[in-house]
Amino acid sequence: MHPTLRRSLPLSLWPDARDAALPADPPEGFRNILGAGAAPDCARWRGVGSMLETERMLEALAFRLIRGPAREGGAGFPAGYAYFAQFVTHDLHFSTDPEFYPRRDVPHVPWRRRRLRLDSIYGEGPEDAPYLYGEGVGQLADWRLRIGRFGPGPIPRLTVRPRAGCPADPRAPQCGVDERNDENPVVAQLAGLFMRLHNRALDRLTAYGDPAERFAAARAVTEATFRRLVFDDLLPRLLRPDVRARYEREGALDEPFAAQTDDMPVEFTHAVSRVGHALVRADYAVGRTVNDGHAVNVAYMLRHTVKRDPEAFRKGRLWRVDWPAFFGPEAQAADPFEPHVSVFFAEAPGLMPGDAAARTRAHLVLRDLARGMEGGVQTVTATAAGFARRLGREAGSARWLALNPLRRAGAMARWIGADARLAPWRRALALDPPLYLFTLVEAAAPAAAGGGDALRLGALGSALFAEPLYAARALNGDAAAAARSDADGTVVFDGAPPRTMDALAALFSPASSGG
Amino acid sequence: MPVEMNVMSHQLVGAWLARLTTAEKRPETLAGFMEGLAAYVNNALGVETIAATYVAARNAWRIPGVLEIFGVAEDAAAVYVSHAPEQVVIRLPDPELLAESRNLAVAFDHGGRSGEFYVDRFYYDYIRGGDYAPSNSAFLDSRIADYTFAQCR
């Protein structure tokens, strides 16, 4: 098997690794939620025994998730929030993949202290990672984040287009510090949006004479704005209101463990954060310069990044995202939260380097499910038990799928229905579904059943998504710095800071003079 | 309002058109055409999720990720034409779109507005080769879709 392809596949999909027994242990750098390490074997999902047989079941499941019927209508929020959530998950689990981030550059800073800090754009800062900096001219140039360009373009006077990345410098990764932020043009340009916010803050905070202090102040404003958008704009859209309110009041249950270890809970990384793939549309209207503003197929859109198609970008293709198409009242909607992933997305060529996904049977959904299996994710029963005391205090929670095994089995059985492919595993799936699948079924369930009405995550999905975010906020929040950044923010924003993504994007729209 | 067509999956749309070329019966309405295309795509991809819908607010028939036709009535008829020895079909561009596109071209040429005409990438991929290059059959189907639904912008 080609080494690059092998690297991109879950362990279980390597032909020589399919007979391993389950449950798997969380891989290095990961743990089970509500604990400092691996949960007991009996709490982790074991599928139907061996990886080989379980993988057959997951293939049938993936087939159903892609090919089964989908409901009409969109999610309750604009399409851009699915990509903002992707950007946030990258920031929570900063990548140190040695291929893109040389070991010598990895600093001795606990990773748990770097979450929600926008390290995915700042890297190690202007002194230790100068190749990420150097924008504009003057004394402050070395303190501005370098913004990649679309261009130079076919016309000499072409206005340069912002996007994440520094392709002009061979020492620099192509998309800021975290190569994952060049996965698709939307997340890449979201990274670019926060880079531009930093540069704007740096230029406006003239009260700071020392460049290093000015950089720190600009970063504080940028981080505070980012965190505000995560907690006040993104999460109200993704989470059930009652669960979110509980987390706002009481914080994360996982916080004591998150404070002890850098390891991330696999129930987040290998399950709930991946269900956002259901929100991806079959097509997107990207912007005025792309197909005259008309929609393009998602598989086609995804490849338009420096990472996926570097040659095209060297030729100066214009793929600027127009943010009103992704955030705000006129934006196209994300697809509904339900157990369905668009076939155009799931089997998009280019998701795996040098290979067509369908040829290897390793399309996106199967990889999602397989990663959960090999990641040692806990069973739904065990995961829900950990949250029972918290979620069980909500009105009507006795009827929630997460907390009521009988109702859960009924919901799973109804979803499986008469699907002949799933017939051999109907009982196993109804009683003990993979967490990834359950999170989607729960999201599509009515609110009274602990679901999200297909508009947002259900109760357990909301709690699992909330955990690392609220833990990171508790660990890395600094009240004094936040107060100072609020004062600085009024300078940066000419008043109140943006509280929604469309308000942030509007600061840098072509019509705005402030960018 | 000019009728506009937006092909998003050239290969699938072209393959459907190729099938209609030799079909004994063709859908007589645009609704029938779109529903037939949706069924064809479902079959080709092995799914049952693709559906054609009419979006009244935009006067558009739409199959997500595949094809959109704007500015049409829901019950528009579908007419199929080919050349014949006695009759050559010359499809002229829509005057409104032509004028708009001409203005754009002039602006692009003079640098008054950044950009260039958008061209679907399958041509580029075919010529360039590499991982994204379509097969010859896929390229043929894609071209069929492009020249059938091409318009002057």
C-alpha cells in the first residue's frame, strides 16, 4: 500500500490489521471522557468482536448513511457554522503532525493550555516562528500574521485576495501553522479572517508603544473575540438550549481530567466532532467569482485550496468566499442534523491523496465509523451513564434516548428499519450502536425525546461537544486579560465587538473601509 | 428574466443527456426531465437520496449538487432538437446574458474589475492530467453537458 494512502487510512482499514480484537485502546494522545486514561474494557465499544467482522457491519452502516433517504430542508443555521465548528475543533486539538510541524518546533507548553487560544494561526509566535509573520511594511510588519494570497492573478492590478497560507515562503506550511486549516476553501478563509482580525487589532492599538506588548494586546482581543463567537454564536446553534444552559452555569464535568492531561477525549475527537459531516451540503454558492455566484458541487469546492490543488493556485485562480453566503440572514443553510451524509461529499475524490475514495471502500463515512472503533470510544450506555447525573436533572429527561435504553433501542430499530444490509446486525446495532451513529440518530429525534429536531445536536451529543470547549474555557480563561481585551476591543472595533460571525466577516467585506 | 442553467455534475448530466439521445421516448416536460435525471443519478451512484424539486421563490428546478435551471415555469415543456440534413439548429445566446457577459469581458480585459470568466475545471484537469484528470468517457459526458447547457457567460 502506498505510504501516504496508508497513513490516511484508519488502522482497521489496513489490510494487515483487520483481525485485531476489540475493544481498542484510545491511541497515544487520547483518552476516554470523564477519566484520565482509558475506561475499562467493558465500557468501550467492541462492535461485534473482531475488527474484521465489525468493519463489515460498519461498511453496511456507512452504505446506509450515504445512500439512505434524507429529509427535506436544512439545519436551523447557516452553512458556514459547520466550517466554523471544524476550525474550532482544529484549534482544540492543535495538530503536531511531524510531516507539517517539525518536532524541533514543538514547544514545551502543555497542549491543554493552548486550547481556544488560536494557536492554529499563531503557532509559536513571531519570535519563534517568524515565517508565519511578516505582513505589510513598517516596524510592525514582523508582528502581523502573514496572509496568503489568491494571486498574483491574471491582471497586474488585481486586488490580492486574503486566505490562509504563506505559500511564498518554502519554510512555511501552506496554511498558517495548522495544515488541516487548508482542508477546504471555507475553513482556510475562516483562518484568514482571524488572521486579518489580529492584524487590524495590531494596527489600531496605538496606545501600546512596545511592539511585543502591542502584539500581546492584539492577540488578546483576537482570542477574546474568537472565544465569544464560539460560546455566544456557534454553541447556541449546535447545542440543545437546556444542555448549553447547564454548561454555562456549571462548566464541564471533564474539567478535572482536562486539567491533568493533554490527552483529548476520543468521544469528542473520534465521534461527536465528526458528525458535523452530516451538515455538509451537496452544493455551495461560494462567491461572486466562482461560477458567477451559482452553486458548485461540494466535491468540486473542496479541492480548491493550496493543499489540494497547488498548481491551480499558483496560476492565480480566484476562489474568494463571499461570507454573506455562509453567515447571516441570507446565507444558504447547512444540511439537517440527521443520519445522512451527502454522497458527493462522502465519496469526493481528493479527500485522500492520490486515490479515489470509492476504490478503496474507505470513503469518508466508513473512515469516520472506523476511527471510532479503533479509537476505543465508549459505548453509548457507558458514555450516557457518565452524564446521567447532569442530564437527568432536566425536565422530561427520563424519556430521552440517551438516558432510556429501551427508547434508545426502539429509535435505533426504527432507523434500521427493513434495511436488508443491516439485518445481520439489527439487534447488535439497536442495543449497542456506535456513538457516532447514535449521535446522529439522537440529533434527528424530536426534542421531547432528547433529540435536536434535526436542527442541532441532541442531549448527549450536546454534552459531548460542550465538554472540551467549556473545560478549555475554564483552564485558559483569564478574567484580567479578558477585561483588558474588552477595553482594547472598543478601539479595535470602534465600539462593541462582533457577536456573530456575519458581523465579524462584515468588518472585512469589500464595502468596509476598516479591514 | 433569462433562463439560466447551472451544471454542477457535468459527467452525470452529460451521461443522462447521452441516454436521452437514443431514447425512444423522452420526457415532455422539464419536470419529467429533472425527475428522470434524479432517478438516473440515484441509479448511477447507488443511492436513493437525490430528488428534483421546484423552488418557486427562484422559479427554479433544482437537483442539489447536480443541476439547476433558473427562470422557468414549474410546468415548462421540454423540447429536444438535433441537426438534420434539412434543418440545422442554431441556438443563439440569450440577448440579455450576452450583453451582460460582453460588459464583463470588456471589464476583465481592461482590468476594471478583478477576475476572469469562470470555466469548469474538467477541461483543465483533462489537459493537465494528474490525480483529478477525468477518463475519456467522463470527459465526453462532461462536454455533452457543457455544450448542451452552455450559455454565454
